[in-house]
Amino acid sequence: MKAKLFTLFFILFATNSFAQNTTSETPIQNISTDSAVVYRLFATKNKYTFIKLNTRNGQMSHVQWGTGTNDSFEYSLSDISLVSKENESNGRFFLYPTTNIYNFILLDQIDGRAWQVQWNTEEKSRLVVRIY
């Protein structure tokens, strides 16, 4: 009887542990509550990679840090403003992580437009595409 209980407990524990390790969870963001800031850094699931967002106009860049001399860099993901200069305002744009390591949703919090943002170290694999 004790052996059966131990076996049952072990199976339940192993199943629960396996299920927790295989779920895709959205990364937790450490975001400043200050809505007056122009730039925000959004963590990705890659520990060395962040996305820098201009919250006024939606422009973004990939920021990578490292410990070596050539490991740190920044390159543009989107250098096109998504709103006219007169419609820019701090906090207008915000990035929401997805369960995919390379993808975020960019939201215009004023008019509701959304874009899929895909970062990658290879230029051909980067994109910013409007979601209709």
C-alpha cells in the first residue's frame, strides 16, 4: 500500500514539474510607472537583449549588452515615426511581450493601432508589421 501511494505521489509530482517546465510564459517586465519618459527598455527572453522604445513616436532599436569588447551594440528595428510630429506624446507607444522569444506587440495607446515587432540579430529576420 505504501509503495502504491509513493508511486502515485511520484507520478503526480513528476507530471506537475514537467507541465510547469513546458509552458510558455510571457516574460515579466520591470517597467517604470513614470508615464512622462520618452524612452523605455523592454526585456526579451534573451538575457543580453532589450528593445529600446521611443514612447513618443514608436521608433525602436535592439540593444544588446555583453561582457566582451565587441559584445555590446545597438541597431535600429524601426527608424520611421509612426505618428506625425504634432501627434507625438510621451507614453503613447508601449511594447507587450508574447510567448515567442523574438516577438512583441507594439500598441499605440491613443488610437489602438498595433504592430508585430520581431527582433533578430540577422537583418533579414527583423520586421515591424502593422496588424489589421
